[in-house]
Amino acid sequence: DGGITQSPKYLFRKEGQNVTLSCEQNLNHDAMYWYRQDPGQGLRLIYYSQIVNDFQKGDIAEGYSVSREKKESFPLTVTSAQKNPTAFYLCASNPQTGTEYTEAFFGQGTRLTVV
Amino acid sequence: GQNIDQPTEMTATEGAIVQINCTYQTSGFNGLFWYQQHAGEAPTFLSYNVLDGLEEKGRFSSFLSRSKGYSYLLLKELQMKDSASYLCATGSYNTDKLIFGTGTRLQVFP
């Protein structure tokens, strides 16, 4: 079955540690996104990528880094520079051929807690 | 840039109709999405509008007016399971960003 997979579902991190969240899709989608969601809030865009080996900062990129070495994979690293990393992280992908948008598919999310 | 506004919370009664509004300012507007999100879960796609007018899909309909920067999601014959957050999002061909609003939390009461 095609889809988008995030792992792990729950992640605990000590203060001062970097941690990497995985996002893999087998939908052959060009565009991939990372969002952060805090309790009772909407989704805020961290980073996005339209093509392999290229990505752009979203609205809240500070303290995060990404890579896009393969079309299928878009991992997000939460660095120690991110002062308040506890949140629900969502990865999404979208075919986005040319200027046409279609449905964005979401992974099941990773809930990160700093302890 | 992209800016989206939605009401924070709404309540309705089972069996009723509710309309959730969304206003937006998006340069290079390239479509408006509605998603449903239950607490602790990922958003699920409801609708996509890129042209003006009403799109109907079962109990859910979505309307778009590009000249007014306005959309609404209409939910008919409300069921308890419709209690969720409803997220409005816009795409931009200027920035390639897909930006979400803060969401509208809908509570359906018996």
C-alpha cells in the first residue's frame, strides 16, 4: 500500500540533545513538508522541499534542519538550539506537478517530548 | 505572503447544519484545502477548491470565492463523530508553501 510513514510515534529527548524524526513516502510525490502543532493550535510550517537536494525554510525553521537526499525521504532534525521542542510533528507530501496542487497526504505524526 | 483566519471554536447540535468560515490573503493563490483533524491524530483531507463555486461531497460541501478571499465548509446532518478540528489551508504558486490556519474546533452535542 502506498502511503507516508513517520517514525517513531512517540519520542523522548533529554534537553541539549539533537533528535531526528523520520518521514518516508512511497507515493512518488515531489513535494514534502514538515509541520509543528502545539496543543489546541494549527499547523505551522517548519521546512518544505519541492525537489531532491533542495528545500526551503518555512515560518518557524529556527532550531531545525532537514535534508532531501532521496525523493522518498525527508528527515527532520530537532537541534538543541530549538528552545521549546515539545510538540506534535507532522510530515506531509503532495504530487504538486507544475503549478497544480492536489491533496496533501499526512503521516501519523511524531509526538516529541523533552524530559 | 499567506494569512488565514478561521473562528477558534464552534458548537452545534446533532442533526443540524454548521458552516465554518475561512478568510485568506494569499499572493499567488493556488487553491484552498479543508482538512478534518481528530485530537491526537493526523489531518485527513476533506476538499480542495481552486475555482469559484460550491463543491459537494456527501454531507460535506466547500465553497470558494476568490475575489473575496473567502471559503466555507458546510457540514450537514451533523453526527457526534464530526466533533473535531477543521483546518483551512491555502497553496501559493509564488512560494510553493502550503499554509494552514489555526483550525476551528467543532463540538457536536446530542
